[in-house]
Amino acid sequence: MNFEIQVSGQGSRTTSLSVLRNKVRKHVLSKAHTQAVKVAEQPKEAAIENAVETMTESYMKETEAVFRTAYHLAKKNRPFSDHESLIELQELNGVKMGSILHSRYSATQIIQHVASEMQSKIISSIIASSSKLAVLIDKASSLSHKAVMTVSIKASIQEESPEFIFLELVELENQRADGIVQALLTCLTNAGFTEKWLHENWVTFVSDGASVMLGKKSGVATRLTSRFPKLFVWHCMRAVLLISNISNLMMININGPPTSKFDPRKYTRTWLKSHRAASSVRSRQCSVKAPAESKFVWNIL
């Protein structure tokens, strides 16, 4: 059915065109026309939004599958080189794994990202609850004979019973007391603890009985208590352990939930802010049992 706008009455051509233009203008500005245009455009906008949402969800699922694979490596102490073969195995089983993030270098970056996010969530929870803090350190050495220090903390998570949490593996510039103190305080500061918060909530320092740690004149404990008077020093015997990648692996392996409870979506969303998805079109394509134990810290990871 077709309709036409006609001029009423008999007049000159100029008058008729002027009347027609006026009627068309009124129609364009009318509420009925405006609403009709909106109704006509809605299906197009909805189709675009749905397509983008579907595409984003697809990219998320594939990236989550890659993240879960890299996380499995850290939890099971597997080498980064296993990442490529595990991706290939899952693709043979029909799982969509995207076209990138399949190399061992990608696995290293993913594990670093997840470990950093985990540490941030843990520290934020401790700081927000003003939980009292115990810090345990232990010197160790890497396979390259570099001096390193493991830093662990004990605190309450979500007002539950306090538990030990691995914080970081720190490389030491030197093994003197001043170097250890500086490395420890830098580690705590980088993790998110401010000096004011530490003065109010850091209550215990734990280390082995080495003279560099517990020396009365200039040991690590003496230097720390002079800066934090409320600090209580405790002597603990710890086994010596055999620096950035190892620290990330330990963060996930010690603090992270089992693979079956790991939710990669929490980490893929922050990853995609500065990295590519597993199905990025801008890159070339590259060729469980439930755990017996449970940790309160898993609730925030």
C-alpha cells in the first residue's frame, strides 16, 4: 500500500512545493516519525551488539581454556615447554584453543599474570581486614648459585583462622643484614603493604638462627625491631630450598586452588586489557580429582 502527500486546493507550482516542503518538515519532526525511525534501527543495533557479544564470549572461552592449561603447568610443576603439547592434545580432542598463546613464552606470561593477580587479591584482603601479620623469611640458593630469600606471611583471610601464604621469592644483592632488610621491606612495599600499615599490624618476624638474622648488634631482626618496635622475633628452623619465573610458579603452586576450582575468567578479563585473546585475528596462527584439603585463601582467588 503506497501513500502520497498531496497539496490541497489549486495554486501555483511555487506555492504547492512550499506547502509540500512544510508538510514533509512537520512529518520529519513529528513524534510518530521519530519513534518509527527508532523502531526500524533497533533490529540493526541489536544484531550488531549480539554479534559482538557472541564473538567476545567465544574469545573469552578459548582464552580461558589456554589459561587453565598454563595454570595446570604451575600446579603440577610441569615445564613451560609442556604448554604447546597440552594445547595440541586438547585440540585433537575437539577443544577450541584459539590460534595464539600456545608457546612456552605465552605460558610464562600467563603464569606471571595470574600469580600477580593472586598476590594482589590476597594482600588487598589482608589490608582491608587489618589482620595481624607474621612474616617468615628463609635464605636459599638457586641453581645458578644466586642468593635468594623466600618470603612467606601468616595472616587471617576473611576473618578465618590464620594460615601461611607464600608471598615471593626475592633475589638478594648481597647476604649482609642491611641487604636482607632492604630486600624484605621492598618486597612488602611492592606487594602493597604501606609502612604505616606495617607499624600497626606487623607483629611477628620469623627466621632461622643464623647470626646474620638474629645477631644482637646488627642482625636482620635487630634492624627490623629498631624500625618497628612492636615486632616480636621468633626463631624457626626451616629447610633450605633450591627467581622471577620460580616465584610466580610458587605463588600459584602454594597459594592457588586446584585446577578443578580455578576460575580463569577472573584473570582473562584483566589479561585482555593489555594482551591479546587466544583467537586474536591480528596474529599468525601457531602450530581431576577433588582435593582433600581446602584453604580459606582459595575463597578470594
